[in-house]
Amino acid sequence: MKLRSVAAALSVVSSSILFAAPDEAALREKVAALLAQMSTEEKIGQLVQYSAPGAETGPATRRNVEAEIAAGRVGSILNAIGVEQTRHYQKIAVEQTRLKIPLIFGYDVIHGYQTIFPINLAQAASWDLAAIENSERIAAIEASAAGIHWTFAPMVDIARDPRWGRVMEGSGEDPFLGSAIARARVRGFQGDDLTNPESLLACVKHFAAYGAAQAGRDYNTTDVPEIVLRDVYFPPFQAALEAGVGTFMAAFNDLNGVPASASKFLMTDVLRKEWGFDGFVVSDWTSIRELLPHGIAADEPEAALLAFNAGVDMDMESRLYLPHLPALVESGAVPMSRLDEAVTAILLAKARLGLFEDPYRGTSEEREKQAMLRPEHLEAARDLARKSAVLLKNERSTLPLRKDAKIALVGQLADTQRDLIGEWRARGREEDAVTVRTALEKAYPGRVTYALGAKSMGDDRSGFAAAVAAAKKSDVVVAVLGEGWFLSGEASSRSSIKIPGVQAELLAELRKTGKPVVLVLFAGRPLALANVLDHVDALLLAWLPGTMGGPAIVDLLSGAFSPSGKLPMTFPRNVGQVPIFYNHRATGRPFDPAKGPDKWKSQYLDVPNTPQFPFGFGLSYTTFKYSDARVASPTLDANGNQRISVTVKNTGRVEAAEVVQLYLRDVAGSVTRPVRELKGFERITLKPGESREIVFTLKPQDLAFHRTDMSFKPEPGKFEVFVGPDSTAPKIGEFTYRDPAQN
Ligand code: GLC
């Protein structure tokens, strides 16, 4: 059907009558009919997104948002909170504008809405895709009940530098794990039907390579070779797209000389032409206006022109599309076809959400109240917090604590609610968070002595004496130390990744008492722990564990559950090793510690090349035995499968989960290849004595990588296979990939 004829057949009617059919083709026709009625100014109005005044998440000046909405100059509002405020703005849009096009409300629902889950890097340590998907489903239930339609999540930036504060928001250093988690998060948010009023439209961000910021300094320049872009940084975005993500967010960073928000390569050539994306791209905060300080736009009109023609459809808070696009369209610098493409994508997103049928998506004060902090939400948060914690050290079985233990609980972070919920807490309320202290005193009534010891920041040592005194009269010390919530997140990079303040000194003083010391570590990033490891007998990494963090940590300290987390990001020995990640390339002079000292190899004079704790590492209260590992066939053919199997047995005395990991090494390729790459994992729970065979199936496409011509293919040759509990897993065999077409 010619869209013009549909438009001609329709008088100017409010958009609400237009949208009844649920199927895509019908939606597209009706969006086209609506578009045909829109003036250029009304089209440009759809590209404009403002923050609700008073809730800005970046540098901004306020304006009269109501008047702008009524004038048809706003397509979206972010940071509008709650049913009352969103209904207020929506009512203006659907009653006072000529075409009554509804607004779409966006918000950063990053690790929960009111029920706050562990920070995303912590969640990645669970390797539990079902639990992660469920956490996003719960976040969608709570946020949609508050009138939110669209979340600026999942953040999928691969991160190899713990100095960067936003590592807390992503899934760590590995593209395979990051891709699996990206899919799970999109499924959780969007469900299988965006018209379901409990679904959220997702927004995968920050496209692209924001995590490669030089020196780990937020917003800094990134220089990333295209092969690395495509093999490391792109895959989680492609995974989100495969899962149906409806929107992308353009990144702030200068990528190889072109800021992402002006990158036609990213937003059009890759995203739309190569990957076939048909949703829309929103800028990140003022990233369009920032093209001026980047030095790629000489003035505001040029910034608007570069971003819009590159493929950034919606202007979040730069306020450049509204004033400058009319003249750019008039002059032809911006083709009307480009404007129509952007507006169509935005209107389609609104239509797919069902906003034209019900702009309020069934929200009510009652539904909003009913949705929040349900018992099953809190239990899911506690479960994920348990699974996210990583046991990094446990000598002399210091953990779990004895049932009758007298415990000295030390540290400000044991007793503060705000730190539990981390940054990007959405509407998480600290008063709902349960601290370690509250949970421990409940689990060990009358046997916990709390002493502050030291705050998480500053050099006040006046609390040391009381903490040492408490330790002396107890059986064991539990010190909850590390980073407060404000040391990670956006605009929170650190040049040192040590435990801040005088907390390490406090640990040394506690060690002198001779009592066993358990460190429960709060952190938004990998930390350098070399200066504290000798002072502790056990170390449980709790990250920033969310609303139910306290009970979850005590579930582990008490032995009710065994820790099962595995690091999604390498822990360096010191910041001088950074960037350090497991899937690095070999160099021509790889240092092999097994061969002993050898000066002329790639190494440091003052520290081993190995990390403090490797990617994939995490201990348990039980032990697991790996046996019968085998590679089914010595060869893999172009249309064959390779079966890799291993038997895992719980050889200890408690039930626990293990994450069995499969790594490959492509020994030689037309470009240098990583010394290992994660190619499979399975999280299993085994009772004492229970065994299970784990089977991984590899296809030739699992061996593919980008070559110098950017083709993505496997190459014939030898592959080494590693299977085990972390990225140092032993070699269990090898096979040869043969491709007759390439021989
Ligand atoms: C921020 C963040 C981005 C967030 C947006 C809206 O600057 O970079 O991740 O979604 O602005 O709050």
C-alpha cells in the first residue's frame, strides 16, 4: 500500500485512533500515516528529550518542560519519577498537542528500581543468567508501575581497566560472558511482548568502546583497532541486538579520532547497514553538544548536523536539534528522508510499547504501591547477592563461622545502608537496605560486638583501640571494609585501586590480636589487595550487594550457603599492571614462569605478570574434582561439531555451585590470537558426593575471528582446549580445524 494514499485517506485525527493493530506491518503503516500528517517542527519535536527538572543526571540548566511539551517540542522525558509526575507530563502531551503523540519516559534502571540488586559487575560474578534475567524482570515490573517505559540499560561496555569507575555498571572484561549477560538483561527488561505494561524498552549502551578510556579516566579518549573493536567491544552490543533490544545509546568518547556521537561508521555503517538495526539511537546526555569541546564541530549547527547525519536520532539534553535542525532540513544539509527515518524509529518504539493505545500503560497509584519491594523481589535480590559474592581466600577453614562464635564486627561499611545500594540506585531507598550488622546480630544474637574501627575514607585512627579491644574479647573478627558507594560509578575514576583511607592499617592492628580475621570487602571495581592479604585469613568479596546485601553476606558467613561467585574481571597485584586481562595476546617474548627466570621476556622487574586473582576465579566451602575431560575428535570439519566433556564431582561436605569454564586457544592465525578465550560455561549445583558430566558443543563459527580484511571466519589449524574452574584451567586436549574450502 502506498503510504501517501493511506495518509490522504485519513483526515487529521488524533494518533490514539490510529493504533489498534498489534502486528508490525500494521504498526509501520500507521506510523507512516501519522508521519505524513506531521509538520517539520512536529517531527523535530519527537527528537527532543529533556530531563525532568531537579532530577538531572549530568550538567544541565533547567527549562519550562510543560510549555515545551504542550508546544509539541518534546518526544521524551527522562528522570520523571512516579505515576503522578509521568501522568502529569503525558496528559499535557496527549491532550494539548495537535497530534496527541505520547511521550516516552526513560530512566536509568541499572540494577533495580526500588528493590536494588547487587551492582552489575557483582551480578556478572554469579554467571547465573537466569537470576540476572529475573532481576531485570523484577526491575521492569517495579519501574513500569512507576510510569517508566524505557530504561537506559543494559550497559555492556567491556572493561579492562579497574581505575574506570563505571566498571561497576557492566559485566567485566570478557566478550563471551558479557554477551550472554547482555542477552539475559534485554530479555528480562523487554520480555517477549513490549505491549505488556510490565515490560520496559531496553537501551544498550554506550556504543561504543567507552570502557577503553585511556588511563581509566572517565570520558577520556579511546583508541581501539577495528579488529579489537569487532572481536572484543562489539559482541555484547550484537548480542543485545540479537535479543531484540529496541534502542542504542551513543557513547561520549572520542573513538579513534571521531567521537561516537558523530560516528557514521558506528551509527550507520555498522549499526544499521551491517547489523540491520531498525530502532533508534539516543545521545548520551550532552554528548552532541560535547562535539564542540571534542573539537570536531566548530559551532552548534555543525554539532547537530554531524550527530544527526551520523545516525543519532534523539537529542538527550544537548538542546541542539530543536534550534538547528529546521534550518539544516530547509537547506537540505539534513535530507527529509533522514528526518523521517529518525522520527519513524521513535514513533515505532512508542507504538510497539502500546503507548498510542494507552499512553498511561495501565499505571495507577495502587499498582505503583503494590509493585515495590514485594517479598519475592527481596528474596531474588538476596539470592543474587549471595551468588555474586566471591570467596577469594579461606585459610584454615576460617569460614564459615562457627555457630557459637563470638564475633567482633568492625568497619563503617558493616553499618551503613547507603553503601549497600551503590551508584545508579534509581529509586532505591537506603532505609530499605539491610546492613551486615543488622543481619549478623540477628543470626548471632548476643554474640556480636560492633566497633567502627575506621571510616571507609579519611585518616581518623581514633576507633582503632575499641576495635582491637572488641577483637581481643571475641573468637573471630569480621571486618567489613573497602570502597564506599561514591568511589565507583560515573565520573568516579580512581588513580589508586587500593582500599581507601586507613582501613588497611586497621586490619594490620586487628591481625596483631592473633584472632582469625575475615575481611568482607565492599568494592565497585577490582582492588589491589597485596597490602591486606597477609592480614586476613579469609576474604569474601561482597561488591556493593544491594538492598538485601546484609542478609546475603551473613547467609554466606554462617555457612547457610556456600559462596559460588567467579571473578568477571581480573584483580591486579597493583595498578601498575593495568590494563591486565586474561584474554591477552602472547607477544613474541611471552614470559613463562614454569621455565624459570628469563630476563629477555615480556615482564616487570618488580612484580610477576600473573594477577592477584585471575578472571573466573572464586573459592567454595566445598571442593570439586574434575575428571574424564575429553575432546571427542582430533579434528573438527567445516560442517561438524566438536564435543568437549568433563565430569565434575563435589568431593566436599556441603552443597555448592560451581561454574565450569571452557577456554580455547587458536594457536596460530592470520592475526595474533588471545592466549585463551572463554567459549563456554555452565553453572551447576552439586550435593556432596554428586557428580555430573558437563558437555560443551563447539561449531566452526565458534572459532571465528576478524581478520585484517574484517572478514569474520575460522581458520584451519590447531586449537588447544582448557576446562576448569577459572581462566588458569589446565589444558585437557586439542583438535585441528580443517576447512577443505580453505586448504
Ligand atoms: C549519563 C550516563 C548514561 C545515562 C544518561 C542518563 O551521563 O552516561 O549512562 O543513561 O546520562 O542519565
